[in-house]
Amino acid sequence: MIDLVQNTIDGVMIGSSYGLLALGFTLIFGVMRKLNLSYGPSIMIGGYLGTVLYLQYGAGLLAVAGAVVVGAVITGIYVERLCFAPMKAGAGIASMVSSFAIWMQLEQVAILILPRHTYAFPALATGLPLEFWSLLVRIDHLIVLCCALGLAAAVQLMLYRTRFGLGLRAIVGNPVAAHLVGINVQMAVLLAFAGASAIGGVAGFLVLAVDQQITPMFGMWATLKGLIAMMIGGLGSVPGAVLGGLLLGVLEAHSQWYFGPHIRDLVAYLVLFAFLVLRPGGLLGGAPETTTPLKA
Amino acid sequence: MLKVSDIVTAYGKIEALKGVSLQVESGKITCLLGPNGAGKTTLMMTIAGILQPRRGSIRLDGKELAGLSPARIVSQGVALVPENRLVFPQMSVHENLLAGAYQRRDRGGINTDIERMYARFSTLKERREQMAGTLSGGEQQMLAVARGLMSRPRVLLMDEPSLGLAPLIVAEIFDIIAELNRDGTTIFLVEQNAHMALQVAHQFFLMEQGRITFQGTPGQLAEDEVIQRAYLGTRRAAG
């Protein structure tokens, strides 16, 4: 019983980082209806920038965090200008494929900067875990959870309480009409992309600082976890992103405990598959129009 | 007031507008008639800046609009109520109106104008918190008109406001158009419903295959035999 509760707590903690990754993902997907596969690799480039500052110049934790976010945002804007801005509105596949190409490019850049496979990353918080009734909670995990909930609330407020958020939701509703009421659509999309990359940068920094290491594989890992969490939670939904992340984390924690680490990822993909078949819009997202079942 | 000169707009190699020129006079209702595929919507989208013309100029009181972004054109005082209304379906009626005022920064003025819209369109007031996608076609059309007015345009462009609406609702929409005009709004209207348009418009243009083929007053339009047969459906007098 105690294992069950402890595993669930661990899952929620790991899942909050997935939720953060999904939050950035869902912001891009929600506004553009296009998949950015370079999302994780952009964050990874930010991570490498932070690592270089840490290893070469002994930068402190806050400076490293800033570098990761700035690196992720700059790389994110680079991806937007190259893969999304020039593409016509309907050409989602072209954007996705070109973002895959940039993914490969970014991975090679990372390997050129730091050729060994693994490098150290500064730790978020050291010290003993907190103990509540013989249940353990790591301090750094708690920080990640608070950041995830705080940022999700901030994004939700931005979307539903600000003029800029109104503009973004108008673009989601009908891009042509958004132009017609005088919204600068290109600029709003670029800003949304930069904001999503900044959230991804925060997520990436927290995950790296908990793991205390970085590898070129981090980009793929971040894209996959963010994507699965977003799909489970609901495309384009902010609460859905967090919920999907937490659910994925809990699921992974339990399957790792009962079946081992190899089965863990298998379970995650199985659940994704089940969602795609049974509830393609995710937990909180409305079913996208493309998934309307065919009538006989 | 709004002067369109020799506009050419093309989709790839196909020219949808082959040198269109017309004028919209201040304080009047100007109507553009024409069959499907004549290029009426293309012209509206070109004036609004969604499509870029290949040639020609669009001037509002002498100021060039061609080449500006849609947002800049809105701030110059041109608003388009698009074909099929295109309301923001997942946003409330109130939020749709706020979006219509996106270019404006005067909070007090925006709120006053929203109240004015609610006074004019009472169904919108009743449904202010309802998602726009759940409104009926006629209600969505009224919302689209109100949203267009929220930018305080000097010229309101309307692309087939009667499309797909029941006759009673169409009559209501045309009452609103006449009323807006009486209050001083300059209106440039695209219609296929020539009968309704004849009742409100002051000036007519006919567009066929990307060219203007007739222009005149309602009187001249009603007299023109070709137009009578093609658009008003009246039979030629025997003999």
C-alpha cells in the first residue's frame, strides 16, 4: 500500500515535468494546428548553452536557467521563421517534415559543440528529501511541480484575461476573420511560438537540473514526452496538458515498479495508442474535426 | 471616398479580377451585383488586404491601401463583414465584439460601443455569454455586422449578408443595413439578391468574369433589359 502511494507521488512529480513540456507544445499546436517536432531539440540547444556556461565559466544556477530559456527561445524563433512562417496555412505536413529536418540539424550542432555523449548539469536542489508520514518527496521535484502549476495558471490567465490572449483565441477560431478584425496574425503567432519555447526552456532546465546531466538525446526525449502528454490530455488545452503530463508520469511510475524500466515506455505508448483510437481529442480537448468518424 | 482603380488580382496564373475600377461614395450604399464566380468576393478580400492585387490602386480619401496588411487597413477605417460570417465559434458573443475592437485602445469607448451594439441588436444582448458557434445563421450575421462596426469603420464592406438566410431574416438584415446607412455609415455591399439590394442601394455596379460591365442608379438598373432578365427574373413584356 505504501509503495502504491509512494509510486503515485513519484509519478506526479515526474509527470509535472512532462506537463510543462506539453504546455509549450499545446500552445504551439493550439494556435497553429501544426506539429513542431523541433520543439524538444530547440530546448536541448538551450540546455547545451547552459551547460557550456556552467562548465566553462562556472555560471550559477540562475544564470544557467536564464541561458537555457534564452537559448530555447532563440532556437524556437529560428524554427518558426524557417519551418512555419513561410508555409501556406494548409501545409501542416510541410511544416512538420521541415521541423524534423531542423531537429536533425540541431542534434548535429549539439554534438559539434560538446562531442562527448554526456555532460554534467548543475543540480536544482540538494539535500535530503522531505518526509511526510514515511512518504518521501524530493525538494527539486516539489519545485518542478510548483513551476508546472504556476506556469499553467499563468498561460490560462493570459489566454482568457488579456487582449493578446483574445487575439490568439481568435486566430485559433478563424485565421481569416482574425486578420479582418485587425489582428497582426504573423506577429501574434511568432510571439506565441517564442512564449511556448520559453516555457519549454523552463521545463528543460528543470528536468536537466533534476537529472544533473545532458545528452544530445534530450531533444528527442522532450519532444516525445511532451507530445504523448499533450495527446493524452487534449490537443490545445492548457489544463489538459498538465493533466496529461501527470497521468503519464503516474502511469510510468507504476509500470516501472511492477514491470521494470523496459516495459515502462511500452506502457506509455500503449496508452497513447488506446487514446488515439478511443478518444482522439484527449481527455479535455474537443475531438478535432479531422477525427469525425466516417458515416457508412 | 473609396476609389478602386484598375485592380488585377490573380490566383496563380488565373486572373480573377481583370482590371476593376469603381467608386464608393461617402454616406451612400453602393452595391456590387454579379453571378457566382464573377470575382466579387475576390474584390472584397483584395480591398481588405487578405489578397494582394497584382496591379492597380485602392484609395480611401486619397490614401493608398493596396499593399498594406489587413490590420493596417482596418486601422485606416475599412472593415469587412466576410462571406459566411466567419464568427469566432468558440468565443462568446461578447468576446467576438471585443475582438472586433482589437485595434482600439480606448476602453471606455469600446464599452460604450458594445452597449450601443446590444441596444441595436437585442438578440446579441440576450446571448452575450453564449458561444458564437451555437447561434443561428441570422444571429451570426448580426454578430458579424456588429463585430465589423466595433472597429468604427468609415466604410463597411459586406459580402453577401443574405447568404443562406431565411427570407424574413434577410429582410431584417436589409433593414439593419438601411438603418446603419441612415446613421451615416458608408456601405459597400456585395449581393446576389438584386430585389433586396434595389430597395436599399443608391448606386450599382455589375461584375461579370472579373470585369465591371454596368454601372448606374437603381432606376437605370431596373430599366436595363439584360439585367432584368438575368438578375430580377422579370419576363420581357410580350411583343
